[in-house]
Amino acid sequence: MACFLGCFSSSGGTTTEAVKQSKVIDVRGYRSLVNRIKPTEHVSSATFEASGYNWRIRIYPNGSHPDYGPGYVSVFVEFMTPGVAARASAELSLVPWTAGSSSQQPRVFKLGKHTYRHGGSSVWGVPYFVAKSTLETPSYSYLHDDTIRIKCSLTVFVNRPPPSPITVPPTELSADLRKLLDGQGAPPADVLILVGAESFGAHSLVLSSG
């Protein structure tokens, strides 16, 4: 499931386009992951495309760092496109399987703008994404059939170069009108204008346009 939203801002002739795309990921076999994955170790989602780049989600069932303890699930965004960098912000949310009460609202964590580089600063996320005690409480409805649902919304900021200037050829209207009045390549005059002893041929179409 994905949605796109484009908005623009300009600075110094360069246009920045913000493109948003959302991806919902189902993490199946939660209890098995908790039992067999050690603290600081992770599993990864399938790679998905957003705004022309490849991404995936890292899930740490027992936390991403020993200092955080095994009581939390950690979730991180990972940039997977080699050889380039991408400027993006992200939202990570834990989505309940049922809706209705205030206790069943998505838990949303907003990550500010970050420059992602594959193999470098390619991972950005939330160590304290959700306490396992909260996740495993039935009334919160975050766990269903041993599956949790995570939504990742990425906003990628893309710089567009300024458009090429449009060259407008010089007008030849005056020369064309002169040719028309002089009868060069024009149909014969259909109106005769008398001024004193002189007469001038004209075209009714030209006169009516004025």
C-alpha cells in the first residue's frame, strides 16, 4: 500500500520536490524471532522502492543496543541504493490490527531529515520503538496471529535544476503589416479610402481588427 504527495519549493533557481511514499510491512513469527534473535541482532524486511531509491526495514526483536535492554523492539530504516545519497525524513508507526479506542491508535515516531548513504550513514531509526510488554498486551491489538504491522512513511527531497529558458523569436508583425499595406504577396485591397485628392487601398479585415 503506497501513497504519493508532491510539493515544491524554490531557492536560487533550484526546485526541491518532496515525494512521500508509505509502505506497510507485516512481521510474522514475532515470538519465534524474540526467542532466537539475540540482542543487537536484527532481521530485515524485503527491499522496497520509494521515490526512485531502494529501502528496507530493520527489526531488532530484542533491542538494537545492550544499553536499551531486551525489553524493547527497535526499528530502523535502511537505505539500500549504492553509489548515491538521498535526503529524506521518515515516520515509523506500529499499526494496531483493530481500531476504535484511544489505546488502539498507531504509535508514530518521526525521524527528521537525514542524508542516507549506502554503506555509510545508511541506517536511521528508533531504539525504543515499543516495549514488548505493550506489544504483547492483548487490549492494544498490536499483535495478531503472531504478527506485528509496521508502517514506514518516507519523504524524499529531490532537487530539480531550473528549467531551461524559452527563447522567443523577435516579432515580425510590423514588417508583415507593412507588406500587407504595400500589397506584397497580399490579396487585393477590398476597401478604398479617399483622403483629399489621394486614395489608399486597405483590407476590411485589418480595419475591423482595430
